[in-house]
Amino acid sequence: MRSLHAEGLIEIVPRRYSVVTRMSAEDAEDVCYARYVLEDASLEGGLGTRRRDLAKQLRLALEHMSVAARLNDLDALVDSDTQFHRVLITVSGRRRLTDLWSILNSQMGALMRAELDRQGIDMLETVQRHQGIVSAVSDGDLPRLRAELRAHYLIGFPGAEGVAGGDGPGSDGAPPLHR
């Protein structure tokens, strides 16, 4: 309970009760921004010779997400989303970067669950919002991958206008997946 309280997921009134809280828009943006920055930093050195293996791992995680969506299994969808993004954070091989990223997992899961419900986002749409990332990795296009990742996490937040620009990711005004 204390760790959930420390992460802002519940509010505790001593000797009375605990209440599940909704993440504020500011906290949601902070969590998404932190995850974006960490994943982007992991990509700083490029995809290297592992590009095909990374694309394969991402497609597998995306397939798991797709199965979860078709089964309407939100917990499995969130778990598969976490695995998808874990593939990206491990690109650099930096353990502490991955550790920092992992600290945000419960907040990202809670945020994803709340926002899918609040915005009425279909689970299959959630899966589709990852396609551009997989495509950019498959093509070995690091600048496009970084733009896709930024849009994935940040489009829809105040101040994120023009994140991708033009016909790029997020140009349709759709909110980010994790929001």
C-alpha cells in the first residue's frame, strides 16, 4: 500500500480508508515524458546489427497485444505493451536506464487502463498505435523511429503540438496511446 501511495496511485487516510486515485493530467504527461526520454536515450546509439532481431521481438510483442485486444483482456494488453516497450529500452544495454524505466511500470499500467476507458479507445486501436514504431525499426530508420516514439508518448498533451508535424506520426490529432 505504501508503494502505491508513493507512486500516487492511491490516497490513504490513516485509520480510515484508502481510495484509488486518478492520475492528474500533469502527472500523466510527466510519466509519459519520462518514459519517452528514457526510451529515446536507449536509441541514441542506433539500432546496430540487432535491427532484425529487434523488429522480430517487437512484432511478437505486438502480436501478443493483438491477441489480448481480440480477447478483450486489458491486463494482458497492458502486459504486452510493457513487453513491447521493454524491447526498446534494452537496446542500449544500459542496466540503470532499464531500471529507471521499470520504476514507472505501475504508473504506466494505471494510466493506460484509465485512459483507454476514459477516452473510449478500442483495444485494437491501441495495437495499431504501435505499428509505426515497428515499421521504423524494420526499415532501420532511426530518425523516423525517434519521431514515432515521441508521437506515441506525447501527442495530445499541451505543448506537444508539432511533435511530429506534417503527415508524420500523430498528425491526425489522436491522443497518445498512454494517455
